[in-house]
Amino acid sequence: MEKRLKVGIIILNYNGYTDTIECLESLKNADFLDRKVSVFVIDNGSTNESVNEISHWMKKNLSEYLILSEEKKVSSPFILYAGTENLGFSGGNNIGIRLAQISGMDYVLLLNNDTVVEPGFLEPLLKIAEDDSSIGIVGSKIVDYYHRNHYILGGYLDLKKCSGYHFYDTEQANHTDITFTSGCIWLIPIKVFKQCGLMDSNYFLYVEDVDFCYEVIMHGYRITCTKDSVIYHKEGKSTEIKPTMTYYNTRNRLYFAHKMKEPFRRKILFYLYFGFTRIIKALLKPSIIPYVKKGIVDYRRKYYGKYE
């Protein structure tokens, strides 16, 4: 008898229960065929009514669900983990990954809370991963929720800039080897975490997706994407645009450059590029200067995590 695959879908929520509930509605109506799917909603220490609102939705719409305040093995199709503090994108998702691991999942699917999925989005991702054991991450076609004629599919790492970039409005990356795909949706075999580790929680926010794609490749796995899996993303809603973006992008890209297993001469190209572009940006927008300076200072003193 063929093994019934177990997939843990992880959705991180921080004060975004309206979007999260819409995402859950789409997952509730998705066609998972004969897969055993558990949806883990990780509340990242929300300061609004998120936990109450999501709990209310579950009670009203689901026949089976579970609310947790600790990490333990579960088998429910829908789980809400009520966190007590904001651990950032990487730290919050790591809770979900650990829950998936101890609950015996074969795959983890990280999914932004401000997305809506097509009913058949999961099966094309699983088919690719199941057919090739060298696959470490599979990404979907991510369509703009508000402008349905625009989408991203795959992308690439540019180590000279220590950043990842998307391919916009083209299917050139479909079923090809790529070096980066948006962390908005990743299907990852559970074995990958055993070898690559969890996401680096030092980042807190931004660049952790670049780091993880890099680690996956460095451990010998491949990254790909498929246009046959489609989701809709409310671009920019999952994180509010704030000046602290400059801080995180400064500190975290310096941190990633330090971590990269590349010859120093290649890192020099990044430092030259980064220094020049910070100067230009500061001249064009002087208001970011304190955030650039703090990002550099905190990197040098090894202060990571949340902006303080």
C-alpha cells in the first residue's frame, strides 16, 4: 500500500487576521486529493484580536481544530499556535517547522498569510518533489491579487549584491533549475531541514529567504518552480513599509555576506557595491541615514533579532 503523504502548511500571522482568515478559507476549499494535510497557523505574538478572531473562525467553520500554546505532536487538520512574542519571519516559521517535524510531516509548505490559493495548487508542487529526490524547494506561480495579469515565477540570487530577485511576468523559469524563489510559498521536503537546519532567526525580517535558498543549494539540493501551481498574493500587505526596512536590509545583508561560503575576493565586490549604493541612497533620501548607521553598528556588535 502506497504511503499517504503528510504535508504541514505553515501560515505566519502577526496582526493580520483578516488576510489569514481569507487564506484559510481558500485552503479549506482546496483539493488535497488523498494527502494528509495539517494547516499550522502560527500567531507571532499579535497585539490585536488575531488569536480570538482566528479561533472564532475555526470554531464556526471547522469540525476539527486544535489551539496550542506549546510545541507538541499533533494530528489535527487545522492548528492555531498562540505565540506570546514576535519572533520575526524566520523565528515564527521555525515554530511551525518544528511542529511539522515532531508531527511526522513529509513536507513543509511555507505560505504567506496574505495569499489565496487555487484549489489544485498543492499537487503540482508535490509531483515535482516526489519525482526528484534532489529537489530542496519548489515554488509556485505567484499572481498579483489585485492585478491578475501580473505575476512572478522563480528568480535568482545575486551574490554580488547579497540579494534575491524575481522573474516578473515570464514563465522562463518554469521547471528549470533556479537559485531563488519567493519565500511567499515554498514546498520543502522535511529531510532538507535535517541537513540545512531551520531558518536563521538572527535575521528576524528580510534576507532570511536569500540565506535559506543559498544554504539549500550549498547542501547539494536544487530549487525549481512550476506555473501549474498558482496562488494570489496581496503584494506588500504582509509587512508594512517602514523606515526599519532600511535597517534590516543593511544589517542583514552584511550578516549574509559574512556567512557566505565564498572566496573573500567575491565578497569584496559586494562591499564595494553596498557601500556605494548606501551613499547614493543617503544623498537622495537623508532620512534613512540613521537606519543605515544603526544597521552597520548592530552588525558590527553582533546584535541581531528585532529592531530596538
